[in-house]
Amino acid sequence: MGLVIGYFSRIEKAKGIFTLIDALAMIKDENFKLLLVGWSDNHFEDFVFKRAEENGIFDKIVFITERLGQKIVDYINCADFVVVPSITTSIWKEQFGRINSEVMACGVPVIGSSSGGIPEVVGDGGLIFRENDPDDLKNKIVMLLRDKKLLSKLGKLAYKRVQDNYSVEKSAEKTLNLYRFLINH
């Protein structure tokens, strides 16, 4: 079957789903599946289905278009790596992107776009591509499809990054330090 690439987000243009579909369509000699777990309040997934069909990759995609709640972790653990292809618009820019830290907490590396806070959150726990650039994304995907050692290394770094920066303990410590700072000033 090859490697499983994950996408876990709303299905909408600003989340960069077309960038991902277009990038995957350029990959010809690799064996992979895209596990696309997402939802849309306005049936935008119909446009994604059409784009995948037009690009000849519909059969490489497993679509799960429902809100999974806590069960999403089971699906994240099926992925070898996850793509977060968000793009900046005139009214929106990706902020923290909670899915980044959730994926990395599972030891799964992220290929994230350069939009907003994604590069800061992902750090050395994945790779960053130029937002809205399917060719750059394709190159990063192919890199991980072909280099299992790099994939494994990034997975370990992703897990460590979450533990060092975003764990419950670290979040509590940062909050406590903020309160101490505020009390003393």
C-alpha cells in the first residue's frame, strides 16, 4: 500500500486542500494513500472530490468527511506523516493550528505551510513548504516518501518538541510563570 499521508482539518479553500491535491497529482512514481479526514459546513468537499477526479488521484484518497471528536487520534496514528497546507487570505492566517501539536504528540511528523504560526509550532518536528506552492509541497512529500530514516527522525523530534513545549506540564508551567510575572509588575 505504501505510506499514508494524513490531512485532518476543515475542508475549505483557506486550509490549502487544493494545494495538497495538486501536489499529490504531480507525484507519479510513488506508492501512497491520502487519508483525508475533514468536514465542511457548505459541501466544499464536492469541489475537492471533483479536483481529485480531474487530477487522476481520486482512487488514492480515503475520504472521511465527518467530525470524529476524540476518535481522530486513531486516524492520526494511521498516518506516516500529516500535511497542514493552510494558506493566508485577506481575512485569515493560520494561528497555532492545534492539529500540528496533536499530530506531533502522536510521534507523527508534519509537513506544514509557511502560513502564520505553523513554522513556529512545527519547528524541527517536520518540514515547512512555501504556502500555496504545490511544487514545493510535492518535493517535501516525495522527500518523506523516499527517506524512511528522515521520516523516523522527524517523528521522534516531533514527539520531543511537543513534550518540551506544548505538554500539559509545560503549558501549566508557562501559565504559572505568566501569573508570577503579572503579580510582580
